[in-house]
Amino acid sequence: MSTTETRTIIVTGGSRGIGRSICRTLAEPGAVVCFNYFNPADPEGEAAAAEETGRIIADAGARAMSREVDVADPEQTSSFFKEVVEETGRIDVLVNNAGITRDTLLVRMKPADWDAVINVNLKGTFNGIQAAGKVMMKQRSGRIVNIASVVGVTGNAGQANYSASKAGVIGLTKTAAKELAPRGITVNAVAPGFIETDMTAVLPEKVKEAMLSQVPLGRAGTPEDVAQVVRFLASDNAAYMTGQVLHISGGMYM
């Protein structure tokens, strides 16, 4: 489907940060931008953030559809995607962005923190691809973009669970790309580096300074930096790209 026609887009974890920027960037006039949000620690705050994202999408001329969905739960994910198809008839773009961190050194990591990160970041991406893939295969078209991370390639002390989950996303991207290519579906990933988000805002200043020292461009990235690359991969301009991982890290990884 041409990017000039109406498209149905799903962005997981779209209520804030990189997800919100992706929603805003893909919210072209006439498009339907569907996103989920989920934060059991602050449901009211997350719902308010989702409402703001919905307004941003509407202001861009697109239609917003949001639901509280735990992407780690395959039944909730499947139900959400089915509702999208019932409403719009199709899924043209899926961006698997939902992710969490539970940082600590490997030897101190609680099994529950390992499981939580793997379930949301990796299993959640699998659930999304599986649900959207079935629809896109019938359409014989679609764009899937997974949000990985530079640490899925380099590793990072204190992030064994997060690094493993994002490395898994990269492997999953390449396998899905091979399986879905015969039906005209592309599957790619982006690997952000140090990006200014709520997730990185809580880091100690010394940690931020240490990370910035590894960035040749000398600055942190913005959610918009990531969103613009996602927009490219979701467009017809990237029709002959699949199974690729594009690093958005200011040169942190080369």
C-alpha cells in the first residue's frame, strides 16, 4: 500500500517517549494510528499519557485508537489486534516498541526481574509479529519495525536481562524477515543508543556522562531521531530492505 493512501498502523508502548514520537511521526492525514499502553504501577498516569498521545495523533489529522494491553500476554495482544482489524479491515504497519528495564548486576538479579523484561521486550515482540503477521500474510503486504537497542549488540553491565531481550529481538527480526518475505512483508529493526526518554532521565549524572563519552557525535539522541528512521522503514522507500538492523546511536556502535 502506498504511503499516500490511508494506512492502519499499530505502535506498541505508544503512550510516551519513543513510542509517542513514532505515533506522531506516522500520523499522516487519514491514517489510523492504534497504540497500547500498560503500566500497573501507575495506571492513571499512563492512561493520561495515552490520552495526550491520542490528542497529538488527532492534531496531525489521523485517527487515534488506544487500549490498555499487556503485550506480554498473547491473548490480550491477539484481542487488541483483532479489534483493530474489525475496525479498519487491515494492518499495514506494526512497530514493536513496548519495553521495560529492571537493571541490576547479573549476580544480584531476581528471577522475577529477568522474566519481566524478557516477557515484555522479547515475548511481547513475538506476540505482536505473530498477531500482525497472520493478517499481513493474507494481505500479502506489510511493514514490521522492531525496536531493539545498541546494548543488544554490545552488551552492558547491569543490563543482562535488557541486553538479552534486545539481542533476542534482533535474532527474531532476521528470522521473521526470512519467513514473511515471500508474502511481501518486510521486517526490520532499529537499535537506538543513548536516547533522551523517561527511561534514561532517571539515570545518575555520572552514568549519563559516561554514556555520552562513548558517543562520537557528542550528544544524546532524541525520540524524534528514532521515529524518523522508523518512518523510513515503514514507507515504500524501504520496500527492498528486510532483515536489517539500523543503528541510531550517534556512532556509539559502528
